[in-house]
Amino acid sequence: MKNVEDVYSLSPMQQGMLFHTLYEGEPGVYVTQTVYNFHGPLDVPAFQRAWQQVVERHQTLRSAFLWAGLDEPLQLVRQKVRLPWQVEDWRELPSAEQDARLDAFLAADRRRGFDLAKAPLMRLALFQVADARYRCVWTQHHLLLDGWSVPLVFNEVFASYDAFVRGLPLALPRLRPYRDYIAWLQRQDLAQAEAFWRQLLHGFTAPTPLVVDLPLASDAGEARYTDQHIVLAESTTAVLQALARQHGLTLNTVVQGAWALLLSRYSGEPDVVFGATVAGRPADLPGVETMVGLFINTVPVRVRVPQEAVLLPWLQQLQGQQAELRQYEYSPLVQVQSWSEVPRGQPLFESLVVFENYPEENNSSEDGEGPTLIIEHTQTEEQGSYPLALIAVPGPALVLRFNYDRRRFDEVTIARMLGHLATLLGAMAEQPTQRLGALPLLSVDERSRLLDDWSRTPAPAPLTACLHELVAAQAARTPEAVAVVYGDTQLTYRELEARATQLAYALRQHGVGPEVPVALLVERSPEQIVALLAVLKAGGAYLPLDPATPAARLQYVLHDAQVPLLLTQQALLATLPPHTAQVLCLDADGAALALAPMVPLPSVGPEHLAYIIYTSGSTGQPKGVPVAHRGIANLAQQQIAAVGVTAASRVLQFAALSFDAALSEVAMALLAGATLVLAAREALLPGPELLALLRDEAITHVTLPPSVLAVLPDADLPALHTIITAGEACPAAVVARWGTRHRLINAYGPTEGTVCATMGRTTADGRDPAIGRPIAHARVYVLDAQLAPV
């Protein structure tokens, strides 16, 4: 072949970069742009000659990459290449336009990319912006050089330039070619490396979630990378550096420890994995520190974050792990991933830590009388392939920079994450003997906002009336409006109030009063709602039981609650387990109950017991949760406002009465003067029956768990206005399906919080918080496992 000097294999990192470059199909991936400002006279021909001299000196800078039709890719070194140049004079342009032109050039230059099969994979652009000022852009593909090599090349360029402008002979150090490193790699024992990585990653089965990233849609388009950075205070940096020196640590270990802590706090995982870029220059390869090429590699770092561990010993343990890992840092990442237990097709990690610790660049070029050209490195732009990369740049003030994909993260999230990382590092500097779990993540201002401001939500004045009193008031306002519908049966508000009052008098005669529990074992029907209101009117607390509940659980609940009275229906008597409660049948005993005398009903207040809900307990037996009146009316009032229930609304009672969500449905419907729609159990099965019910009954508001929404077929439901989802975590796919056509509200609350503590609008793009604003005059704090606000 003509113009070919050498052909050899790729390093593992080169193989990975080549794969990602070809796979992404975007020309800007792994294109690095370094911008310099030159102050002083510049001999442009000598400068171009110096660059060409260095290109001719290094095989790496004359390399191209071949892969088509080959079993494995190869790098091909050309004997001669000509370095492309672009030189322009911008001196007549205003400064602002010069800046705009440079930005436009950098964007277009990055999009231009490189044809990887054609050398050289680098180019230069020089823009003169004043009589003795230049801006130089060095663009190269990362396949050629790592960060350590860049200043080596740069310093050689200006050593050559000085020799040329001063007319002196050029004396550069003897080279060791990059192919010697490739040969060293091929001599390494992958079997030993495999054993090491398998042991290190044993038991790790899924990538550490970033949690704050956005779901990536299948049609999200090309990756769009950008940067944000923060500069640590010089005083904090100095303390961290002194701490590292005193305890035999590297600043890199400290930064990796802070990142592991942040990942653990964000994900809630005590065992995290992230990627780290390692120098990859083996100590047993003589002259490696002056070799030019791509030596870096990306390897996984696994860190266990026990909250009780003390910071300094934990960092020292992490440093020891890094020393052991360094023996196998040559391992190809694709191989390491195959040796892990993370399923094929999933990444081993989605965040990367890069600690830039490179040789210094020359910052001046001298002639015989002293410095004449001052060189300022202003910026480096590079687009990687990981969603999130942390780049730490040491110096008098440590710089922390995030390079991130804007499809996955927004600016506010990245800025907050940078602040959290800086807070952790500051705390590590001040409290090196502190437990990991006690190190703060939030800044003082952020913590103050969360504790003092966020949970203070303006709310209407608290209601002191009880639910049954407010239903009675609604019946007085709209007596002929339909309150409850069950098939062909309807109850107006007047009828509902009259029947509930009549039954309440009968219950009073049977000993029901304040704090007396009354069990309700009633099929879905208008009688169920009548019985609920009647118990409240009589001053008692209802205990809802589901007829589908196993007999053993029913028996346990009746015994545990010491229920003196049970309301049921004739058809359910045979299902009752042994118990000691008095039984009243709403249907069989209806005539007798209707004859109860009109005795005064007891007065109950917000502090009295309203109901008892039994939920699954940690001991395996159900536990009873007593709830007072005070929260119910306020909950309903704020739900009505949040979800827009009006007198014209039709609210489906989907939940079984034994689930506290049923009270939410009943209360917000009846206190708004809306219609509460009931249906038989069979009609509520997720499928065509439920869709038909929603459509035929013109339901406007429904509360459904995400698991029901997930399996419910698509349908045109023009009347359906609002879906409240609760009881389970709501997957993004469910939000995407239902949030585009209906208002989707995510509700959260423990049973002890009177059904619901927060409600938040969940949008199809997934950007709204999963936990919404507090309701019912509550204050809400979101805490981590250490009970610290997050």
C-alpha cells in the first residue's frame, strides 16, 4: 500500500470510542476542541511549520482507522499527511462579533467531525483578532490523544516554534512509538483480570439509577451535550489537599468518594457503581510518561456506602481499592461488562468521573531577549457518550464541571447537583471524622427553604364541621339533586339524608355513640353509603369490611376492634366467621329499624373517632388505624379544589370501602353536591367492563391505581376530566399514555394521614414532581433514610 508506515491493533479505549462514534452516528462525538489566546507577535508560517513538524514526528498524529470488512479494527499510520489549516483576519470586526463568530465556528466545526478512515484526524484554525492577538482552535478526535498527551504535543509545538523563529537547531527528546503500548497490552493476562472484575462486581445486577434524569424517549433525536461548572473556594480546596496529603490520599480519591456519596443519597442505594477514567500508563513500560497517544481507559468503580462508616477510614479503604484496581486498569470495558451480572443490553454505569491531572502546558514562547508570546488556554470542548460526566480540574481552586446530555438533564437539576457535590466536599473538609450518613448534602440556604418555605402551602381556613354535618348542609341546599347512583337506583340528597338520619336514630337505640366502632359488611350499593353516614350521625366510628375478605381475617379484625355492632345484609350472614357482635341486617331488619324513635343524636366534634381502617401490618397481622373527624372535611375541601369537582361532576366509587381511598371518593363527591356513581364488583374489573362503565355513566372523575391504568385498554372517554392515581408508584409509561388525554393527578398519603397527604399534577413529559403539594392543612417533609430533608 502506498503512503503506509505501519498497521497495528487498537487499544481497548480506542475500540470503545470507535464503536460509540460509529453507533451514535453523530459527527461531534469524541471531537475535542481546544481554544488558545495568543498575546504578542506570532510568526504564522513558523507556527504552521512547527505543527507540521510535530505531526511528522508522531505516528499517532498520522493515524487513520479501518474497520469495514475486517474481523477487528486496525489503525493505519500514514508516512506523510498534510495538516489542514484555516487562517482568517478578524481585526476589522467588533469584539462582540468576533465572539459570536468563534462560537458559530466551534459549533460548525464540531458538527463537521472527521472521516475516521482519513488521516490526519486533526486540524487547526487561526483567527487574528488584533494586531498582536490571535485565537487558535486545535480540533482533534479523541481516538488520537488523551488529556496527558495534549500538553506534550503542545509543548513540542512551541519548542519547535522557538527553534524556528530563533534559527536554532531543534532538539526534542527521543520518541517511543504508541505501538509499543499496544504490544504491552497484548502481553497482559486477561484471565487474571477476569477473576478480579468478577469478584469486584459480584452481586451487582443493575446500573445505579441517577433518579433525577428524564426518561429518554425513543424519538428523542441526537444527543445534545453541554457543560456547567462550579469553582470550589480556594480555602476549601486547600483544606481538602492538606487532608489528602496528611492521610495518604489523593484528591482524586476524595472526589470519587464525594461522587459515591452523592449517587448513594440520590438513588437510595448503599452500593453504587460509576465509571472512572484512569491514566492507563503502565509503570513497567519505560518512557511511557512522554509517549503520545490514547492511554486512558474507562473502568467501573464499585463503592459501598455504609451510613455508619467514618469518612477518613472509608476514604482510605477506597484508596486501597483504587490501588488494587490499577493493576487491571488495562481491561477492555466491554469485557468487564460481560463479566458482570448486569444483564446484556443494560449499561454497567451511566455516570463517569474524570480527574484531570496532566503535565503543565508552556504559557510563553521566548526569543533571545525574553518572553514575546503569551499563551492562554481558554477552553476545551468535548462531547462524550455518557449521559453525565463529572470532570474535576485540580488547582488552587478545584473546578467541578458536568458534561451532560440535555435530553436527560435540565439546567436546574445539574446546577442543584453541582451545589450538592460542593456541599459534600465542603463538609468532608470540615468534618473528616464524621459518619457518612451525617455529612450534609443540602446547603444551609437550601435546607432552610425546604424546612421553612416549601411545605407552607396556602390553604383555606380549616373546617370544624364533621362530614355528616356538611352532607346535611348540602342536602338542604340541593335536596333534589342526585347524590348516589347504582344502576337504575338513584337517591337524591334529600332521600340520602332522610334514610341516613332514620338509620342513625336506630343505631343510637343500639348503643352507638362517640368512639363506639360499628362494623360495615355491606355489598356495593346505596345502602352502603346510607350506613356509613348513619354511623357518623349516631356519633360512632365505622369499620369497613370487604365481603371478599377471607373469613380468618374478618374474624381477627372483629375480635381486635372489639366491635359491639355489625351492620350487614341477609345474603352475607352465611359468610360471617364466629364473633361476639350484635348483627343488624339493613334489608331483613329494615322495617324494624324504620320504627326507631327520634331520640336526640349525640354531639361529636373534630377530635372524635370517625372510622377505623385495617391495613397490612409488619407482623403479618392487619393493624387498625383510627382516624378522627378533623381531617376528613378538610381533605375533601382541598381535593374538590385540586381536581375541580363541581355539582355537575360524576365521581366513580372504584375503591372498596375497606380501602381508605373510598372515603376520599365519597367525601369529595357529596361535599361538592356531585353525583357518586356506584357499580357492582364485576363492572369494575380493569378491561372492557370498566371502560363501558366510565363511558355509559359519563364519569368525570375517577381514582385508579397505576396497575389498573396500565392494563386498561385505550378508549375514547370524552366525559372523563380527571384521573387521580394513588396507592402505588406511577410508571412513566402510564403517565405518557393517560396524561396526554386527561388531567392526571398523583396522590400520596399513608392511611394515618386521612387518606391523602399530597396531590400533584403529573404531566406526560414527566417533569412534574411525583410528590405534590401538601393538602388538608398538613406540612410535608421529604426525608432520606437518615431522616434528613432532601
